[in-house]
Amino acid sequence: MNYRHLALSCQCGTVPEHLDEIGFTDDHQLVVHWWCTQCKRLVYTSKPLAECWRDCPSPANTLEAALDKLEAAYEGEDASFLQRLGVRAS
């Protein structure tokens, strides 16, 4: 499963140690809430689900796709190396 990290922080800049709740609103927003240990207040953040969809990684940016590209590049380099050594592919 490929996913993109959702960066969360309080207005004071502190990142949450743990999340208290994650949910959805009736107007289609993702809501996350936690207690800020630095400034001692309850923090709510929300994001429209449409933005969540746009932020999702595309299938072309998956780990598997990156590994396939890397493997193809190495296969080409391996073939070139073997040709320079005089080895012929069957």
C-alpha cells in the first residue's frame, strides 16, 4: 500500500504525540484532533475530502513502479557492462 504522510502540527509548531480522534464532518471534511503538549490546548484541524483525493499518490509514484524503473536501468547497465567484457547474450 502506498500512502503520503499527512503533516500535522499545532500553531505553536509542535507535532502531536498521539491523535485523540479522527473523523468526518457533514460537509465532507476529514477532521483530526489532539491535545498539544507544548501549549496545553485542544487542537482541531480539518481538510476537505476533495483535497485528500488530490493529495493521494498516483499509481505511477508507487514503490513498485520506482523499483521497476530502477531494475530496468540496471538491466541496461548490466547488458552494457557484459558487452564491454565481450560476453554475448544468447
